[in-house]
Amino acid sequence: MPPIMAQISDPKIAFAYLRPACVLLTRAPTVTNVEALSGQVKDVDDATLQQLQEYVLFPLRFVLKVPGPKNEKLVQAVVEAVSHVLENTCVQSWETLRDLLSEICLCLSSPTDPGKAADTSEELKSAVLRCLDALLHAAYGDIVFKLFEPIMLPGLGAAISLLLALAEKEKSRELQAAALKCLRALTLQCDCTQEHVVPSSSERCAIGSTMASFLPGITVSVARIITGDLRQGHGVTIGAIKVWSRTVGLVMEDTQIQTGEPGKTPSLDLGRIAQLMVHRTPAWAESTAGKLSVLLRKIISCTSSHQHWRVRLEMVELDNHLLARCSQSLGECVGPLLEALVGAVNDEDPRVRKRCEVVLSEVSQRSQRRSSSGSDITSKSSSNAQTFTDVLSENLHSLATSLPRLMRTSDDQKKLFVLNVFLGYLKVLGPLVSAVLNSAAHLERISKALMQVLELDVMDVRIVEERSPAVTIETSPGSKDSYAAHTQRKHFLYFTDGKIFAALMEICRTLGYYGNIYLLTDHFLDLYRRSSAYRKQAAMVLNEIVRGAAGIGVAAEGHGPETEVRGRSASREDLEEAAASVMEEYTSLHNWHLITVSEETEGDRQDQQLLSPPGLLSISNNNVNDTKANSLHVIPSSFGSPASSPSTSAIHQLNGNIWQLCIQLEGIGCFAQALGRDFRPLLMTSLYPVLEKAGEESLLVSQAALGSMWDVSEACGYRSLKELINENSDYLLNDISLNLQRLSQHPQAPRVLTVMLTHSDCSLLPLVGDIVQDVLAALDLSYDHKAALFCSVLHALMKALARWFPSTRTHESARPKHTAPPEEVLDIRQFLLDLRKQKELAEGIGIEEDDPEDLEVPPPTQCEDGEDVDGPDVKAELPAHLCITKDVMERCIHLLSDPSLRLRLKVLDVLELCVCVLSEREDELLPMAHRCWPALLQRLTADDPLAVLRAFRVRETSAVHAG
């Protein structure tokens, strides 16, 4: 490979080297001669070429000036050679700049219409655009500003029209992008990596005044490019957005419009050119802003959901550029600009979100600086700052007015965008939200919009049907995951997407963070009390307002996303008072003790379900295990028969009550999260009501109560529900004891005890001994009305005792079950044979066949005789849990003859647990088993098959534990 020759650095040698090629090109303008000169120019270094610039450009420009049609290849070669010279030198002569601009544009323009591009090859157009870009970047010093003198308006207009035509009409993306880049360079706003001339404020004002003449044409044409075919590519769209924003920002800049232009009389030398000049008066600025707002709305509608993230990011930059430079002069455009900016707050791309957060923070800070500038600014600037805040608040009010309609008629994507815009306004206003909410009209409109949007769908009949006390009460202590797995999702009338609900909740939290906590809680509590239609929505909003005031889940401006910071308007004392007042309203008698079940007797309906033919048919060899499982906790599969089902309005009312209780329970958890350990003083008034609802028959309510218990436990520093209950058991049990004495006024007291027993440990036993006796005494007085409720308490009590005091014999009897062969599964045939035998024994049949020897009493052993010698045996005192078990078993014996099948099944379950607990003491188990045998035998011989099967299980359990 031959060595690279060093470039010529001596001007004289370079001149002698280039002169023959220049002369030859002037005499014979051919492509070969142009290429020869271009090759020799590359052998000259930049400094020497700068001195010979005019000499080298002369033959090239001469070729372009020759009249008549020209060969495209020749023109392209000339333009490429000129581009090389301009890219490596500076244009220091105004005449050279002016003439080159005109000559280069003529290479592209149509001979018949200079404002339109000629029908030439894409290669030639690309070369010309490159040359024009090089010329604009090569203009040196002050000479470039002469382009924007009034005398240059026709030539400048021709160049701009040509570039706009290329950018809009060309099919090549590269040509469109190059034309748009030249437009930015022409207004000295190019953002490439080369060095650029930086205009002073006066020079920038002169450029803006000249470009005002071309603003309509540029903005309309570029807007058509932005909103054009998506197939043009995101690069072209981004370039067009840059041209639009930079041009508008230059012409409509606040400092230029406010400074004004001196009323100069156009020079007589300008002639008709003076008609092209535009004077940027306030009236002109106002009129232009109105027209620009129309174009801006079209641009925003097409780009806010553009599929490419860079386009959406460039729209954020457009918003930032115009709001920073033209927020006062653009007038009507500020609203759409803010709407587009805040709509990108939750963009799916993190780069757009991050940039949007930064821009929103800058906008908010500028607004705050203007509003608090005081004596440092003039009264005019203060008025402008006030106007900016008014625009934000009025936009927020307008959006709140249209929010219900948009949520009813738009698709989910549009709904989410509208909510993001709403949220963005709150973030931009920041602490000014409190001032906006002081306006009764704004607060009323925002609150009513939230009430209508958050309306719940209570049509689902399954909400009422789902009631399984077993699922709730028997939840294993310490397992929060089991609660979270069964949490019911809310269903709303006007949206289904979970992202929409999350956006609404963040709006509420942001209101609480920036707003006045007293004003907001008083207003939404008034809505809560005033209208039952708004009660559930108002509760949801109140819950999130308190959380937001505590800084939970709020993406505050200047603090990053989802920061846990204290609300600016709420102190710790404010939070405590607000939470206490809302919680007092929640737990009041008429808001807490709501009907969640049909007036139809629940026990009657469950008895019908148990006695239905499917229940009878379930006892078969193939479904034994299913029968066992279903017999434990039978749940009705429908609300009732068609003839007896409640009306649709009644179902809706019950559903509404269930959701209201769930939301209020969630609220107590939210208040605990907001206050942390400071919530502990409120436990005395809040924990008992929550435990009441944890024992509720409605599945949704009981699960919501368990979730609230977990939130309270974690917020107050308790490691588990067991610790929460044990640490607060003293006043809880005291309330239960008092309420059991007034059971008609406090029918939920037994359920509170049930929940405590389920989630506590044996340390609670010494405290509940007296309470158990109160329950048994109340049961003795309420057999007819409250027996089922008390049986649930006794069932929970015996399950707790069986868990706290596990029997070793129970473990031993359960151990073989893991290795039991399949043939040990309950055989229906054998069961029926045993049932027949038991009936015969009960009727006295076959007793004569018993061997008399079996009835003989064995003689006393020596040990027994020895015991009599030493004196009477003193029976040791029974442990407390065994004494309780015996008392419970005594009551269950009497309840086995109750007419309610549901109650009898529950009693048989309790008896089985009693047998397990007493299994450690045969001397106590056998007498009790003997006492319950007659009643149990009656169940075996003359009862429903489900009760027979349950009684048979009790009998088997007794036999196993009795040895």
C-alpha cells in the first residue's frame, strides 16, 4: 500500500497545484473536471484551503451559474465539491453567504415555481441539502445575522418554502430528516455536535421578528408532518416536533413579546418587502396564540399515545421548551401544553416518566417562585404568576367537570390518560392545591367527580351468597398470605382496569398530601353522612386522604417516586384527630351494625340445603370422602329458591352494606398505617369493633376484618395477631363480659370471643375461664334464639383447647392413618350393618344372646384391697381446660335433641372435639361418654343421614380414645 502523501500547507504551492484544474473546469464544465478539482482540493490542508476558498469556489459556482439546463450528475458533483470546501472552511463574506444560499436553493427549486422542489433524483436532493447545511454551519461571526434583515425576507422565504416542501412531500425518510435539520440550522437552533453561533438577546429578538413572517407557514406545514402517516418513521416525526417547538419558542418568547418592538417606520428602500414584515404587538400575540392552540391540540392528540417512546419523550421536551419560554405569551396554549405534560406522568416507558417528573418539578418550582416572588418582581410579573396558577386550577376544574362523562364514554386507555392528566395537575400545583381547594366550587366539583367515578357495581349476587364462617374463623393464626389470597377485588360501574383504580387512589392520596386535612375530612365526611349513594365512595376517598397526608404511597415532586414523607399540611396531631373523627363515624351504631344477611332465617335455609336430595345422594361408596368434607361445614350454593329469594333491590342493599363494611374496615387499617405506633391509644375504641366483623358471617366482611387486624398489628409493632390479641385481652374480655350480660343489645359479643380464641394461645386460658362460664350461663338462658351462635363459640373454644393442649393419644391414633391401606376407608355396607345392630340393641333385640359370663363383675384385685386399707382416695383437681371441656360436653348432651339439623351437626362436631381433649384422662372421658351415649344412640337410629354419619364418627372417636 503506497504511503499517504502529506497535505499541502503552503498557500503558494497550493495555488500552483489547484490553478490548472480551476482553469480547466471554467473552460470545460464536465463531471470529470469537477471530480479532478475535488480530488486535488482534498490534498490541501484546512488552513491553506481557507485562504484559497474564494478562488476554489469560483469555478464551481460558475458551473452553477451557466444558463440553460444542466446535467444532474454535473450539478451533483459540483454541489458535493462545494460541500467539502464549506465543511472545512468558514464563510467570512456576507456576499458569498448570500449568493451561495441563492445558488444552492436554485439547484433544487422548480424553474416554473421557485417555492417548490424540482423533479430531480434523490441523490441530487440529498447532496444539495448536505451542501446547504454545511453553508449554514460555515457562516462566520456576525454575517449570519444579516440573513434575518428585512431585505432578505424574499430570499429567506423561498428557502424556507423549499425546505418545507421537501420535508412534507418527499417519500424518502432521509431527505425529510435532512430538510428538517436544515430548517433548524436556518434559524440558528440546530442541535448537532458542531460548533454554532450563539446569538445575543438583541440578535435573537431580530431573528424572532423576521421569523414571525414565516410562523404560519412553518407551523401549519410541520404540523401536517407530525400528524401524518406513521409509516414515515419516528425520526421524521421527532425532527418535525423539534422544528415546531423551536420556531414557536423563538417567535413567541415571553421576553421578546413583553419588551415589544420600537415602532420603526419601514425604509422606503424596502418597497413591497415592507408588506411582508410582521410587528409582534400584544394583539398579534393573542391572536397567534389562539391559532397555535388549534394546531397544538391536533399534535398532542396524535403524539400522546404514539407507539415509539422517543416521540413521546420529544413531546415532553416540547412542553418544557414552550412552558419555560412562552408561558405568558402563548395564552390559550398553556392548557393543552400542561395537559400533554401531565399526561406523560405514568408513561409506560421509564425514560419518559423520569424526564416528565423532572420537567413537572421544574414547572412547579417556576410557578412557586413566581407566586412567592414578593417585592423582588414587578406587579406585572406577580399578575402573570397569578394567571399561571389560575390556568392550572381552571384546567383542573374543567377536567373534573368532564371526568364522569369521560369515564362513562371513553375506553380504558383514554380513561387512564385522563386520570394521569388529573394527577399531573395536582403534582404541578403542589402546595397550591390547598389554595385551590379553598374554593368551594373547585372542591365541590372535584369531590362530586370522584363520587361518580368510584361508584361500585353491587349487582353480583355472589357477594351475598359467600358466607363461610369456617373459612374466616379457622384461618390459621399468623398466616397473612391466606388472607391476601382470598381478598375480593372491587368491581366498579365505569371501569374494569386495575390501573385506573390505582390512579384514582393516587389522586386521593395526592389531595391528602397537599391539601388541608381538616377541610378534606370534614367535606368528605359530610358527603358520607349526607347521602347513602356516596357513602362507600366517600369512605374510599377518606381512607386514601389520610394515608396521603401521612406521605404513604405519594410520588411527591422533588422526593422521587413513592416516597414515604410527611404531608406538608398535616402534623402528627392533625393526623390523629382526623383519623379518630373518621373512625368514630365509621364505627357508629348506624354505620357499623349493618344487615349483611337476608331476613330469611339462615338456619332454615341451611336445613333445607342439608335435607335436599343432592345431600342424600352424596352418601355413596364413590363419594365418601366428599361427604365427610361437606358434612363439616355446609355452605348454601344459592341465595335461596326462586320462590323465596329476596328482591333484586334487597340483594343490592345487602351487597352495598357488605362493601361499605369492607371499605370501613380497610380504612381502620389505613389509619393504623398512617399513625404507626401512635395508633395504639386508639386500639381501645377500634379493636373490639374489628374483632366483631372478623366473626361476621359474610365472607368478604370477615376477610376485610382479618386484613385490617394484620395492618393494625404491623403498624402498632405486634409480630402477629396472637400478640395483638394477648396484649389487649384485658379490656377486650372485659367488654365481652359486660356485653354478654346485655346480649340483646350486643349480639356480636360471642363472635368476638370466637375470634380471640382462634388467634390466641394457651396464655389466654386463665383469663377466659370466667367468660366461658358466662357463655354457658347465657346459653342456658337462650336455647331458643342464640343456641347456634353460642355453639359456634363452643366449637372455636374446643378447637383452641385441642390446639393448645394436644393429646399424645391423639397423635398416636393419628399416626397409623398415614400408612393406612386403602381398604380401611369407611365402607358404607359395614356402616349400615353396624347401624342395624345398634338399632337392635336399642330396641332390646339380641340382648338375651349375650354370654352371662360377660356380665359377671370380676373380683377386686389385691391392689384395690390395699387402697381401701390406706383410706379413701382423694381425687386430684382437674386442669382448667378439662373442667371447661366437661362443662361444654354437659351442655352439648342437652342440645343433641334440638330440632335444628344445622345445630345438631355443630353439636356433634363439638362433642368430637371434647372427646379428643378428654382423651388424656380416661377416668373423665368414660363417664362423660356414658352420659352422652343415649342421646348419641338416638342420633344413630332416628336422624338425618348426615347426623347419623356425624354421630358415627363421634362414636368411633370415643372408642379409639377409650382404648
